[in-house]
Amino acid sequence: MQVYMKHSETLLLIFSLIISLASCYTKPPVVYSIPEQDSIRTPFKISINKLATDFKFWQGQTIETEGILHIGFEEFTISPNKDFFSKYSDAFWLNTNQKLNIDYDYLQKASGRRIRIKGVVDTSRKGHLSSYLATIDHIYFLEVQ
């Protein structure tokens, strides 16, 4: 017995398959890294929320954390959330290693996306206008997810 599909049913099936395949596609993360730094340092993994609570304890320590990137005019920060108004109270200023060779045009387009970083906590510096909890300095690994 042969089964015949109407033209519209065939198009609907093809369209559904295309949508299904497209929804499965995720962009690969973009990684900026200094491999020799990663091989000599062992960062302590900590959530950005925990870091925001206990940042003074981590002074001078190498950490790895994930959060939301905020980048714009006089702004280069990581925070636990995308909320513009609360980001100053729980955000960290970012200061990358010059050898990281970051594409800042790409990063500006990635503002609001999740990032993972590795760097050193510096509580003596609080970023632009001293508006942030601390600085995560000497960042040698940055991944845009």
C-alpha cells in the first residue's frame, strides 16, 4: 500500500525538521587563553554569588568563576545577573592580561552573555569610580558561552 502526502504536509514536515535541527545548534564558546598561565596556576572554582559575598576573603587568590558580562562605555564587569540596576552592588571590575589578545568588538556584542574567567581577586581596586566590589585582575582565561 502506498502512502501519499499532500504537498502542504510535505512542506510542513520539512519545515519542522529544519526548525528542530536549528534549535539544537548552539554556538561553540569563544575562548581567550594564555595556556602557559593555565598550566602553572590552579584557580579555586567559586560561584559568582559566593564570591560577591566573601570577596574580601579571596584577596590575592586565583579564582575561576562564571557570570554575566557587562561591557560598554567605561564598563567591563562580571556579575551574577543581567539586571542593569543591581549590577554595581554585586559586580566585579575586570582587568585582563595584555597577552590575552581579546577582540573587544566581539566582546561588546557579547555583553549580557555568560562568561567564565580565571584571574586574581584584588580588593584594593574597585574599578571605574570605585563603584564595584573589587577587581578580578590578571585575567588569563576568558570564555564567552
